[in-house]
Amino acid sequence: MSFDELLKELQGQKAIQEDPNHISLDKLFNELFMSKYSNFKSFEGFLEKGNFQAKTHEEIENIPDELFDRHVARETEFADWKTMLDRAKLEYSAK
């Protein structure tokens, strides 16, 4: 693989990493975000409180909406998961 090909591949990977739909949950819901909108310092702690085990966006999507929305409404300043996710993406992309 030439240097140029490697550079293009790495740039493509960076573009994927910067896409809000592909950002890790820990980065999207960082300590500052979680402290600002909930009583948790980590997204992992937030999930543990609700007895949810998820590490990726796909695993979060597999949680029944009604259950997760209720947990979000009870433990954060957001009414539901979509609102929380949208705000996190907005704040992340503003950086």
C-alpha cells in the first residue's frame, strides 16, 4: 500500500469517527454532558442504574423504547431518549 493510499484510508476512517452516528457512546455522552443533564458522571453509570447493558448504538436501539424513554425521563433532564441523543449529537458537533 502506498503512502497516499494509506493517507486516504486513514482520512476516511477519521471521517467515519467524526460522524455523530458513529461516535462512541462514551464520547457522545461524556462526563461533562452527563453531569450537566443528569446526576451521573458517566453514561455507563446511567445505564447501570436502569439495569441496561449496552455498549453500542445498536445495543441501545435494541432496548424497548418505552423502557428506555421512562429511564431517560426519570434520570435526566430530557423527556425521552431521542431528545437526549439529539442534544448530545448537537453539543458534540459544536466542538
